[in-house]
Amino acid sequence: MTGIILKSGTTIFSNHSLVISSNELLEINKNGYGGLNKIFDSIKDFFCQTQRVEAKKLLFQLLNSNTPDHKIKNLFDNLKSLAGEDFKKNFISNNNSYSITDNDKKILFERIIQPRDLATEEDGFEADFEIDSGEYQRFNESKRTRRMGLTEIDKVLANEIRTDAVIIAKARECELSKLYDELSSLKPVTTTPILIPIGLTHRGFMKEDHAVLAIITQDNIYIVDSKNNNYQKPIKSLHSNFQAFSDSVNCGRYTTYTAIKLADSFAKNNLDDLNHRLSTIVKPDINTLKDQYMDHML
């Protein structure tokens, strides 16, 4: 029997622990991979942005009870190799124990394998780990129902936008109170506008982070919001009004769609003002967006 020990709670350093059995892991898989996402959120800062997709795949295989025990060492070593140099010491293997700790040596994740004849297991069981069709369907469904992250937005834009009429900058997080200062430091030296997906944090009484599109020109800074939020001047507030007030999930999808359509608009001409450009964008069907962007999500 293989066991996994996690630290639960709202922060990485919670003092409450939870032991998850193999059967419970199957339940995690049935429920949209909430356990996988929760654990990865605790360790994602160990990896640079470009390594997080691969790191999450490896973590999934470490968590999944269908992964043969003899594969755990290689999976763990590969995950460790992706971590930044300052975090490699947090990946500890000792005999049949594989754990990830914080810098105070508190365990965040541990998988323990009972000793057995691994040579027999290697000879007698599958050579490669695969997700069965039922698991894959549930995994994809979780991608349709959860929020898009900034890395995922970047992936879609890199794949969909093929014009030099705009500059697509890497998505970034920004506290609402610091939004103008950060964006004003990025003003372009040419007439080519810059489009930047922004994950707004620290929004006062609004607890959820919110994705918006920043557009920076030589003269102005705009925020295109899929809801009806307004921003402090001198930022100019624009609204697509695609997102319902009760919808707290799809801001990233609408921001991505809007960036693609605006890039197309700039590629056609550089004359229309942004209000007019925005008014010509047809509201998308959200289920279509979910299907289109799903393959780019972690």
C-alpha cells in the first residue's frame, strides 16, 4: 500500500495533516483533480513558468495510484530536476520514501513505497503510465469548469496571434493599487500598442483575483474589463460586458478572446479608436471558448 501525506489548509505551512490512501486518490481523480491542483499550488513557485506544465504532469503521476511503484523514483528525480537550484534541497529521497519539504523541513508531500521485488514488477506490468479514457475525460472536464491561469492565457495568445501590429507582452499579476504605476513604466517607444493580460490582486472587498486586458499606447493606458468595473484615472476604463456579474470563473477566457479579436482589428487598420474596435467584437459563446482553450490549460 502506498500512502501520501499532505499539509492541508489555506497556506503551505498549515499544521494540519491529512493522509490519503490509494482509494482516496481515486476519489480525487473523480472530482476534477482538485487534490492535484491544491498540491501543485503549494509547490508551483519551486519551478519557473516554462517548467510548470511538465512539473504538474509529473506530480499527477506521483499522486496517481495507478502509477507503478517502480516508476516513482524516476518521476520524483525528474520533478526535482525541474525545480530551481534554491529548491532542489526540498526534494528528499531516502530508501523508499520520497518527500517535498518547505525550507523549515516541514513535509508538504510524501510518498512511501513498501519494499518489494521491483524487478518482478517491472517485468510483469506495463512499461508506461497512461491515463485511461475515463480519467482523461474527467481531467478535461475540470479544465472547462475552472479559471484560466495567466500562463494558460499566454499559451493561447502565443498560439493564436500572428501579427506584428501589436506587441503581446507576457501576462503578469499586479495589485490594483499599483496598476497605473506598473503599466506607465511600460509605455512603448513606437506607435505599436502593447497588449498585456493582467491578473489583478488585492482588490479590496472583492476577494477574487480578476483577469483584465491592459492596452498601452504612447498616449494612454486602457483597461478592458469583461465586467463593468471602472479604474482610477488616468487609466481609461473600457468594458466588453461579456461576463455576467455572477460569473467569477471566466474572466481569463473573455480576456483571451478579447485580446485575439483586438489584435485582428489592429492588423486590419490602425485608425479606429478602441471604443469602436471593442464595439465590433461579438460576444462569444462561453462553452465554445472553453472547448477552444482547454488544450492549452495545465
